[in-house]
Amino acid sequence: MKTAVIKISGKTIDEFISTNKWAKLIRDFSQNYDGIAIVHGGGVHITEWSKKLGLEAKFHNGQRVTTKEQMAIVAAVQSGLINSQITGKLNGHGINSIGLSGIDNNTFVADYLDEKIGFVGIPKSTGNVQWILDILAKNIIPVFSSVCRDKDGNLMNVNADVFTGALAVALNSDSVFFISDVEGVKINGSIKNSLTKKEISEGITSGEITDGMIPKLESCVELIDKGISKIWIGSSLINNSKYTAQAGKSERKKNGGTWIVNSHNRENKFVIAG
């Protein structure tokens, strides 16, 4: 089964639920795969609700510091409000979808990342993914919030980019797309049409890559290491969903976004549509 995982950033969600173009895009995009899954963030909205409730948002290396009180807001906003809005939008446009999280059907268990940042974890697949493949086979789009649980059942905040990677590996996906409000990854003031693992490491060390882009690109590197070769970051998925050529550098640049590649020293083939 040829599958793709699409991650929608928190900053893109408002446009997704307030316009019709994204629903049409998802419908068109799904024609290129046997199944697609969506993962969404919610950071901006979680910060807004935290402020309304008198809780200050704090971050450490791009990860939200999550107390027990913050975790309640994360779960309510991400798994409740945002997940319902996205699935409502898709179903309202005739695209069958179902709202889920990393907790459902005992699919992921999170290990604590760092005691300094509280209820924040790294998702580990239990190997129980056949039920997701069965959903995909029925042309239903699972829409995942990245909320997970620890081994004792406590709710855990998982970075949506990291969860996207874990889900893609568990499903043995063909492609992963990180949709954001940024055109791509910027290094030395310009958007790169492709980045290698070495360049990502150098960019983080030099400070060119910062904040939430750090866990996003670290997740991409892990995906490359685990054999998923088609990984893209950007905002112009409409162009890339129709992108069928084994493209040269000039055409990749024209289509926008940044491809994460293993090396520039070989012919990288990007085949998005089937």
C-alpha cells in the first residue's frame, strides 16, 4: 500500500478550516496514493488558550514545557477543538475522515523526553497499525492529534512533527509532507531547495536553524535514516501534489519548498504522483 503522511502545522490550521481550497487539495492529493493520513499541530492555539487561562507558555529547544495543568489545555485544544474542526471540514466536503490521537487503539506509548519539560514524550509504536491500514483501505482519512500516553496512562504532549515521523515509519509510508506557513527551510537568508543531513546538523549548530524547525528537521533526519526518501517541507503543496517528474534542480526550485535528501552526490528522484 502506497501511503503518504501529511502534517499540518498549527500556523496553517486556521486557513485549513476557514477556506475551501485545502479540502479540494486533500481530495486531489489523495488520488496519488492508496491512502493518506493527516497529523496536525496546534501550538499557536494552545499558547492562546494558555494565555486566556493565565498559564505562561514556556519552551526549551523548541519543545513546549508541559506541566499537568498545561497538559489539560494541550489535550482539550489539540485532540478536542482542532481535531474536530479539521475532521468536520473534511467530512463537510464529502471527504470521509475520522478524528484520532496517538492514544487510540493502544498504538503509541510515549517515553519521557526530559524531566525539565514535564509531560513531553517521544512516541514509540507498539506495532499495532493494521487497524490504521484497514481504515486507509476504506478510503477514510485518519486525522491524528499527537497527544499520546505514558506507560501508566498519563496524557503526554508529543511534538506533532516527531509524531508524524513515528506514524510514517510505523505505516512504512512512501512520502511525508510537512505543511507550514513557511516556504521552506531558510539557510543564510535564502530558501534551500534541498538539504542534506550534514547541512541540517551544521545549521542547528550555527544557529541558522532554530525554535520549532529543530525538532521538525531532526524528525526528517530520522526518517531518512529509516528509509523514507521523499520528505518535503513548505507551503505550496498544491504544486507538489501534481509534481510527477523525476525533476532536475531547476524544476524542484520552481515547485517550492525544501526536500530533505540523504546526499547531494547522487541523483535524487522525487516522484510524488503515482
